[in-house]
Amino acid sequence: MAYYDDFGWRPYVPVAARRRQAAKRLAQLKKKGREASPVVIDGRKIATTFWGEAWCENLERYSDFANRLPRGRTYVRNGSVVDLRIAPGAVTALVSGSDIYEIKMTVSAVPPARWRAICKACAGAVDSVVELLQGRLSKGVMARMCEPKTGLFPSPQEITFACSCPDWASMCKHIAAVLYGIGARLDEQPDLLFLLRKVDHQDLVAKAGSDLSRTKKVRAGKVLDTGDLSEIFGIEMASHATPAPSATARAAKKPRASSTAAVRRR
């Protein structure tokens, strides 16, 4: 690619011009059967969930040039990430800058020992088990996924980048924009984190089920408190059964002999 000044930078292209350029390129891709998946940010916050925010905070470990991350945030906010696709162990994207640049990322799979530790840690929480069995990811599970170094976020050594732009930095502003775009995408689809790190979240369900099968059975005659059941399963339990009537009450309810029968006995 051509260089335009003594420092190798291309001339600045206004946001409106980049959007027109992106629209033209995406129209070409659509004709070839490729539907774009742009990153759309509403407002100033890139991510609103705690796991999306945690992903964005984790990016501080990736920067080799201090100005790349702020410029990446600007790019993702103004809609420059016009296509973003997350696959097992890989991310591909198109970012509109002075040109349309192609970004490719490779992410290694989670080490098996770490994944086993994650599954074991998540299996102990009842709320996590219930929600996982319902096909939902609880906050407790996602908090465990976001733990630094021991969760699912890749370290700088577990991810590689490549961009078609002329920037010599290992992380250019286009790559930074895509990384922030992943955080925004995780806001809506947290299960993509499992896909990216090549693990199956159903393993969490299997681990939880095996742990529950090994727990001690409730002893015969022992009744769980309905208040506890209401808290665990989030359902409204019926009130306690009406106690059996006392002997005095039963005697009071017996029918008295009729007066006719009393006269006959006389």
C-alpha cells in the first residue's frame, strides 16, 4: 500500500466519507452473498453488561502504543467496524478507515486444566445449575468466566492479530476497534465467549449434574422447608397444611343422640 507522508500515514478521511465508503464495499459483498454483521453502539458506553465491560477492561493488557486503544474506541463508537464475525478460535472483521481494512485474529483454545477448574467452580452454585439447565447463563457463571488469568479471556500470549493497514504497530487502531467490538457483541451474545475459546458450555451442565448425583439423599421423613424451596426455585409454595383436629374438637363434632331414641331407652 502507498505511503502519503514522511511518517507513512494516509490522509485523514472524515467519518461521513468512511461510512459512504463502507456502504459501497458492503453492497459489493452482499452481491457476492455475504451479509455484513456491523457493530452498532448506542450512546457512549461500548458495553453495558459486567462481562462486556470486563472484556474491554482486559484489553489494557494488549496495548503496545498508548494511543491505539483510545483511537480504537473512537472507531468502534462511530460505526467503523462494519463487519465482525466470531468463530471457534478466530475473529474476522472489516474496518473502515482511509480504506476498508481486513482484520484477522487467532485465539488459542482454553487449556484443558483451566476449563476443568472453571467447570468445577461453577458446579457448586444452585442458582447457576438451575439457570444452566434452563439454557441460560447466570451472573455467577459469567463472573467466573471473567476472572483475570483464570477465566476465559485470552492473555496477550494466547491471541495474535493481523491487519491489512500500513501501521507498523502490532496493535493498530483498527485491531483495537475490533477488540472493543467483541466486547459490545458479548453484551448481546455472551455464549460467543465459549465459542471463541473452543469450549462447550454444556460441560458446565454435565459437571453440575454429576455433582448433584453424588450428593447425599434427603433422609426418609425429613421435609424441606417450603421457604427454602421458594428461594431456590423462585416459585410460590402453598401454605402449611391445616393441623389435624384435637381429641376435644373431634368429640365436640360428634352428633348427639336424638330425643326419640332417648325416650325409647326409657
